[in-house]
Amino acid sequence: PRHYVASYNFIASGSDQLGFTSGDALLVHAKPSSEWWWAELRGVKGYVPASYLCQTGDAGEEDEIEDPWQDEEYFGSYSTLRLHLEMLSDRSRTETYRRVVVSNRASLRNKAVMDLGCGTGIISLFCAQLAQPSVVYAVEASAMAEYTRQLVRQNGCEEVIRVLQGRGEDIQLPGKVDVLVSEWMGNCLVFEFMVESVLSARDRWLREGGVMWPSSAALALAPCQAHDYFAEKMAFWERPYGLDFTPLQPLAQQEFFTKPKFSHVMEPSDCLASPRHVISLNMYTLQIKDLEEITGQFDFPVETSGTFHGFTAWFAVYFESLDAGGTTVELNTGPNSEPTHWKQTLFMLDQPVSLNTGSSVTGTIVLRRNPVWRRHMSVTLSWNISGDADNWCPQSGTKTFPMWR
Ligand SMILES: N=C(N)NC/C=C/[C@H]1O[C@@H](n2cnc3c(N)ncnc32)[C@H](O)[C@@H]1O
């Protein structure tokens, strides 16, 4: 963050704007655009008009406008093998995409395919190797694209696969495509918001009546117990080495339970109720503006008495057949399916609540996209425990988890 001083008064006109008076010292946290910056004044944050401010201290040295998509860092992370190895090593994920190609091999003949965010090109290579599309546009923004070209040649697919290095939003294709395939899903389905790039490519390059793979997506949720995680991070402070460290428990709650826990492996037996799809996305009708705030409702009849430590979330995506009436292929990242590199995401409540069968946990989940950092979001879970008269614990609550800003 950098210090600026206000040269003029500014009256805020939107709820997300920050008003100030000439002479106020503001802390600028981010510069999502050259007109509006994200700043703080006396603990309140909001958008401010950049032209009303001037830098204190080393004036003149203009720090670079920070990219709200953090593309340099994001695509940088995909120019090394680490993440590609993780994704390719995820057999459930990779075999599912291969199964989609194989089960649609006849209908893929002579089709034009776009593989958005192809990485090493695995999906494109499946298409060229296991079916006979007329062309596959393998689009990859990171420096990995150079190697992807080599892999295409190495596997004799250069007749079919054309690797285009660049962002899906920027590249030009010679024509529209029949199939837009992408592996875009992040934690809680949308984290990283690569889905926006997929929708942008759909709107630009998918022909009328073309097919989206995945065709639809769902976020699943369940109230759960998380005894091991709770013991490891919170109960630990009760009596370590015979001493009472409980004054550290508020710190532990802040440090370990404020953000969701990625890569959590939930046992099916941890579920206190049958998981439900709380959000469903139709990849044909979903609009980019819909991504700003996605809301789901839930009503879980408690089936197993136990300790309600939090909620666990995961996703499933569906690949409809190119043939009318053909079978839909599912990739499910839940606790009852083959493990994947996404595992599940655990949202810990501040206080565990004991739950008895006969009660129910009803409420909402809201995914709110970060207005400044466009690959980030917050998840707000609000719940109400009803039908358990003899339970003295708090009956309702709400908690907002940043992912990550
Ligand atoms: N998180 C999951 N599941 N997959 C991440 C997969 C990301 C891959 O897609 C590329 N990618 C992401 N967004 C774009 C874009 N807009 N244009 C071109 N390539 C892109 C990244 O560089 C990675 O190689």
C-alpha cells in the first residue's frame, strides 16, 4: 500500500466509494484501473478517484498499476511443470476427459474443437489421437505453449492440433468451433475465475448449437464433523504437555478457521446430512455478470447425531453427449468418488455445535467475487438450526470466508 494525500474533496456517490476531504492522508491498496483505486481512510476501504490524489514522499516515481487479474503471477505459475504435473497425475480428472472424447469419437469426426487453457495439450491430444476432428485449436496463455507445440509434433498431431499462445480473450480463430472444451474448475468450482475466460470464448467462438464441455456444473455442500482438524488446530491448546494453553485458542480460531481449508479430505462418515447441490451452473446460459454474486439455498435434515464443526464443499461437472440421447459423463470431486487433486474444501465454524437427528440445518451460501482482485472471492455461509428444542447451543450463525483476498 502507498500513501497519498487528497488534493480535493470527494463526496462518495456509491456504497463502494470512499469519500474524503482535501488534505486527508489515504492508504492506496490497489490500482485496479487508472481512474479508480482501492484505498483506505481511517479504517474504511473503498474506491477513490485517482486524479484527486497525489503521492506523498517520493513523488514522481509512478508505481505500476496492479493487474486485478494478477495474470503475470497466474500464467507464470502455469509456465512451470508443477501444476501441470499435479493435474496430469490426477487420474480421475484426466481419465474423465479422455472418456468424454472416446464416448463421442464418432460425432467428433470433422468437428472444429477449441481447448481453452490447454496447458500441456492433454485434452487436445486425446481429441487428435482418439477421434478425427477436423481441427483442434489448443489455446494456452503461458509459456508452456511452446512445449505444447513440441508435444503435438512429438505425437504426430500437428495436422490436427494448432497451438495458439495467448489469452482466450485475445486470440483470433479462423472460424467458429463446434465444441468448446476446457478444464477450468477451481476450488469451490469457480476460484481463479477461469470460468469467465470460458464464457468469453463461448460468446466469441462457439457456433450456434455448439457444445460446451463441461455442459453444466454443480457445487455440492454438506454439514459435517471435522474432529481431526478441530483436535489438531483447536483442542491441542487445552493441555499440551500438561499445561493450559487455552488463552491461545482465540488466536488459533483466527489463524486456522478464518480461511477455508483447501485440499481437505472428508470421509463420507463425516457428513451429518446427505450432501446437496446448492448451486448449479448452465454453461450455455451463464453470463459473466452472473459471476459477481452466486447464491444457493440449503435445507439439511440431520441424519447423524454428531458435532457440527462446519461445512464441506466440492463440485461436479457434466459433459453432455454430442449425440442427442447419448450418455452424459460426470466428473465428481466429492467424498464418495475417486479422489482428485481438488479434494474438498472445509469451512470451519467459530464454535462447533452438537446436532441431533431430527433437527435440520437450513440456510444460504453466497459466493461474492472480489471487486478488485478478480480471481478471488468470499464465501458467506448463513445457517439456522431448527427443530432441536432441547439444544442450548447457538441456533443460527453466519460467517464469511475470504478466498483469499
Ligand atoms: N484451475 C483449473 N482447473 N485449471 C486451470 C488451468 C489453467 C491452464 O489454462 C491456462 N489458462 C487459464 N486461463 C487462460 C486464458 N484466459 N487463456 C488462455 N489460457 C488460459 C493456464 O495458463 C493453465 O495452463
